[in-house]
Amino acid sequence: MKDMIGNDHVLQHAPQRIVFTANIMPTFATLAGNLQSIIGTTALGRRGMKTALLDHVFPSSDEIASAGGNGNANLEEIMRLTPDAVFGWSTQKDVIGNLGSFEFVSFNTPRPLMSSHIALWQLLGILSGEDTKGRGLLNSYKDRIAAITSHLTSMRAQPLRVLVLISNGERFGIGPPRQYLDERFELVGAKNAAQTRFAGLFSIEDVVLLDPDIILIQGSSSEASPKRLFDSQVWQMIRAVRARKVYLVPDFPLFTLPVFDPLLVDWLAEIFHPELMPASLHQSVHDTYRDVYDFALSDDDIDQILAAEENAQSFGYARFARQTQ
């Protein structure tokens, strides 16, 4: 078996003691259907379990040992855990790969991102021993995306200009001109409004020049939220803010594309083209967790996943409320 940078691995059986230093534990758990072989993960991987309530689906996730913080693996802790395999990013191989007798399986996500996310999914399908399940969910994903985009055949020819704001702690800035949402934007008739010179920290004048149709916020902080922008006199200079077309993006696990990408693309399509799309996302979230995880979400759970409270003042967000389904 080759990993995502071409290294060969000879595995007599599926690894039984896995540490994740790449934040892909939610993907593995989805495929394996359990956490029995996972003994360690970084804080970023644990966060991916919580944001989409996968810690409710897999409650033992909180008991898995810490193998590092958001950005750095804890080498001493990895050695203490005595894994038989570490699943990490290729950039970590030189630091972690020679620590012990375990296999270091490298993951990598070059552009185009959607293709590399599919390749990552396929590799984890093999490593989890659930290749058949992985292929089935991938085929279902293609059908679900096709069903969503079938509603958009009459959308306007000119793409909507979308500005992505990235929040991190107490600061936020304009997202990069190339990011994982770009390919999803193309599916639903939109494009990233960011330009290289505006990426990162910015002034309100920069946003005025970009003049986006819609603003999306990723992450959360006290400085960046739809309500904060709506209440700001300065941000009233921006057309999208005046129209209340500012939305916090649901925080779905990044690398579990066959399961969560249809929900993300549906969310984008309903935000961008409400006149063309049925109000179906609330039910789709419920059905996805039922079908993939055999887990029944409550209406409150779905509200949390779709950031209903954070987006309550945003234009058209009532379509995602439980009573409209």
C-alpha cells in the first residue's frame, strides 16, 4: 500500500493502535464506525469531532489521549502511547517518522483540493478496513451533489462575489484568494472575491473596494459574527451588510467529503439562490446522521450544527428553522 506521497507500507493487518497527528480522525471514525483502534489525537482532531457533534455519535472520543495541541504534535506523548501507526501530514514525517518502530502514514492535500480530499478518503477506507463502505458513500456523494446542482440550471450567468472572513481568536481577516471553498463556490454559481493584496489583515476600505454580494465568516471570535457586523456603523458601508447577507459557515469536518460536502454545498446553494432551492437542509442533516451514523439528532442538535442562533438575523435564514421543514 502506498500513502499519499508515494511511500510504501506493508501492513499485515489494519493498525490497532493509531495516533492521529493529522486532523483526520473524524474521517477515520466515520469509515470505521467506531474509535476502538484510536489511542491518541491532537486537539485539532478532537475539535473536528465536536464541531459537528460527532462526539455525541462517538462519546468515547473525549477519553482518547492527547497527542498535541492544534498545531504541534507532542513527541514524548506519542512515544509513551506506543502506537503501531501514526497517521500524519507529510510535513510531519521527518520529525515524527523516525521516532519509533511504528508506521508513519503520510497524508497530503495538494490542489485541486476536492480531488485530494477524495484520495484521502479512499486511503482511509483501505486503512480502516472499510473500503467497500467508503466506495458506497463516495457514490452516494456524487448523486447528492448532482441532485443539489440540478436545481440551479436557471441561476444567473454572472457569479455571485463572495468574501470570506476568517476569524481566529480575537482577530479576523480576509481569507486567501485560493481556499477549499472555491471549488464549492463554482458548483453553486459563485466565486471568491478575495484578491492577493487584500488577504489577511485589512481595512474597511478594502472591503468597500471588493464590494461582495455576500460575506461568509469561518471560525468564531468576539470580533467576527453576523450580529457584530450588523450592529457596526462602520460595516454599514458594505452593501452585503446592509442587505444582512452575512453568514457564519457551519463547521463541518473538513476531510469527510462524501458525508458532509453535500450538506455544505446545499447550505451554500440555499444561501446564494434561495429562490431556486427547496428548503431541505434541516431534513438532510437529520437524514445524513441517521443513514451514515445510525444516530438521531434532535432539532436542537441540528440548530447547533447549522449555527441557527448565530445566523438568526441574517437574510433568509428562517428557511433553516425546524418549523419550515
